[in-house]
Amino acid sequence: MNLFVNDKPVTIIKIEEFQSSRDRFHLVINGQDSDVRTNDLVGDVAVNNPSAVLLYKLFAMLRDKKLKKLRTLTLAAPSKKLLANAIKEQYKIIEAAGGIVSKGDKILLIHRLGKWDFPKGKLDKNEKFKEAAVREVEEECNIKVKLGEKICSTWHTYTQNRNRILKQTKWYAMTCLDDRLMHPQAEEDIDQILWADPLQAESLVATSYRSIQFVIAQYFGMKQLAGNYSDPDE
């Protein structure tokens, strides 16, 4: 579960994995101790087997506080699935899909609400993730695309009309078939569309959301494994 709460990366691991990697954390919190303050959350923080009370408190802090000094939060538990379900219970779940579109050696970026991003949107009723991904990309950019492999899934939180939302987005690689009429969908708050080479894309996304930075890293990693992307600095 690639989770981002208020743009902070939250990772769920099994306790066995935590035991072998605990030295990399700046702070390790006993999950049965609920006396945790915002000032404690600095750098890379791990919580060993968090109780329901502490889990709720931590997510309230992530949601309501800036926590500028917190880099990452790792939660270790006997069951990753049970812990993920406990987190999901705190939110209303919304499903979405999107993609990274390539044309030659360039990829498509959109600029929305002051951030560089990738086209994506919510699923319609009874719609499949793959169908929604293609539809949203084509609608938001007015292009035609061909669907490729799944890149990853992300989960990120936000508040809307006082409701706590957890959005699951499935991301897919795509290739551009036709961009002759490409233009941004203004009603979705998109004001720019850009074809960017890998270095430019990474530079622009470096100022965007952490979840988007994660998606582009997964995309280039997938391309590198497939032998379709080479680092110009090598």
C-alpha cells in the first residue's frame, strides 16, 4: 500500500522486516505507548505494532498538523493487511485511475492548481480502472492513447466537505496515438500540457506531490528494467 497522508509517505511493513531494519530510523516508537507529541516526529520515524488508539492519534496528527520535520512514517505490524484495513476504516474510499503517456522519449505532464501532475480522475459507476485511466487521460488532454502496463497504485488522503477521503489511484503506462488537437481541460483546472524529456520531467515533478514523485520513479524504474530507458549520466 503506497500511502501518502497529507503528502507524507506512510509505509506498512511486517514486524520481521522492521526488526532487521530498525537502525535506519531516527526514532522508534512503542506502538502501545499513546504519549506521542508532534515534536517527536522528526526524520524517518517507525512505530512498532501500533495500537488502535495510537494509530488514530498519528493519523489525526498527520492530517491536522504541518509536521515539517517528519520525512517518512513506517508502521510495523504482524499483519500488513489488517493494519491497512484499520487505516481504511478512518476514511471514505474513492477510486481513480490515470496514466503516464509517452511519445518517443518524452512523457506528458499537466499543470493543475500550481503543481505538475499526470492526468487522472475518478471512476464512473461500474467503470473498470483501465477504462477510466484511458478515458480520463483522453478527456483531460484531448489526445488519443493506447493502454500499456500497470505502473503502480497509490493511496493519498484529503478532506472534502468535512469528509476524510482516501483515494486509490491505479496508474498505467500509455503511448500517444494522436495529439494533433491536444489542449488542457480547463474545467478540470488544467492550464498547461507539456511533453517533457526524462530529466525535465523529473525536475518539474520534484516540486510536486510526493505521490506523483513516487509514480514517476516507478515508471522510470519499470522502463529501465525493460531496457527502454537509459540514464544519460551513465
